[in-house]
Amino acid sequence: MTTKVHAYTVNAFTTALFGGNPAAVVPVVSPMSDELMQAIAEQHNLSETAFLAYLAPDRYQLRWFTPTKEVPLCGHATLATAFALDYRGDWQGETLTFVTASGELTVQRLNGALCVEFPSVPMAAIDHLAAVEQALGVDVMSMHQPEENAWQMVCELANQAAVEACDPDFSALAEATALGVAVTAKGDTHDFVSRFFIPQLGINEDPVTGSAHCQLTPFWAAKLGKSRLVARQLSSRGGDLTCELKGNRVQLSGNCSLFAEGVLHLPSAE
């Protein structure tokens, strides 16, 4: 006996069918074990699979799994989940609320885009880590990481060309740090650009990383003296984000494109 569960593949932070960052979205109708959710995420083999469970109208519990591990925050899969709920007709009001390991996240519709509010993640400069710089294969101007509960770090490069040229040794990078690594610089046509690597979680390069922009937004807002920024993640798929620093929150806005919907045939609980 199997249980049928719907699933959606949504490309976040893009209007292109094959752009942005794809996430799988799985609405949970009956309880799933952590082991089952992890197995589903491994099977999907996308950077994140989101699992949402209904709590009340326009209010859901939300969790995110990479192919190897649950993570505390994922921006693009949150945007993808909001899009999937809207597509299903399950988002009825103005504001959608997700209860997550990183607190409550809210989503609103704005001019055809979706706007998600996340906690802002302030960072502090850290000592230069030569092993990280060597693994990245580019000169790093400065290194920063969150002041508390760090699971990502930011490396500032000289310019957009340096970000584009970055060609990491992923095995060496995984050995050099336990953190995901964002490389960033002032953009040629955007306020800033970035790329994001986290081989420790089975993701060499993430196409578009919302959680990294919770750090990049306050970082660049301080450097550029403005609270609203336009960003581009320079992965092969590429993605565009509008980022706004609102006190201790970061609002990320972007579009989504539905790629696929289907049914998972899972083991029955009986």
C-alpha cells in the first residue's frame, strides 16, 4: 500500500522556465518522519525540498531539507512554497505566515512578485582564512561571518569580474571551513552580485540563495548607504532579487516559475 502526496517543482527568483533556483515543495497531509522527509529530499536531489504542514488559514509549519541535511533557513524554497500555495488556491488572504526554525516568516504579494521577510543577519569581520582563499582560487579582500549561530560566511572580492572568475576547489573548500561561502562584489549593473558554495551539504554551487542575502543585504546596505538594493546571483542559471533592509528584518522580493507538478507514491503509514 502507498500514500499519494502531491509535489511541485518551482524555480524561484526568476521568470525563466530554466532559470533561478529550483525547489521541490511537498504539502504534508499526514505526519512524516524526519527520515522520510530526508529520503524524499535525497530522491529529489535539488538544493532544497520544502515540507509544509497546515496550522490555520494562511499559516503553515515549514521545514527545509537539502539532499543530506535539514537546514534552519532557506529563502528560495520559502518563495517557492508561497508560490505553490498561491497556485493551489490555498493562500486566501493578504499575508502568508510560515512557522520555521528561524522564527515566523511572512510573505505578501506585490506587483506580481512575492515578498518574503526574514531576520536580518548582522556580521562581523573575521581573520583572513588562507585555506578558504586558496580553495576559492581568487584574492579575497575581507571575510565576515554572522555574530551568532554562523552556518554561512561572506568573502568580499574586488569586483564582479572576480566573482565571475571564481573557480573553487570544492573538496578543499569543504575541508577549509564547515560554513557555506558567499563570494560577493559591487555589481556592474546591479548594486551587488554574488555566488554561493556549500559543498558540505552536497551542493557545490547553489543557483540562487535567499538565506545568503539575509547577510549580504545588511552588509551592502552599510557599504552603499542605501536600504533598498537590486542583486544578481551569478550562477549558471542566474537569479534576480530585490532586497530591502527594514530594521532587523530583510525583505526579499522575486518571481517564480512553475516547472512541474506530480504525485509521490510513499509508503503507507498502515
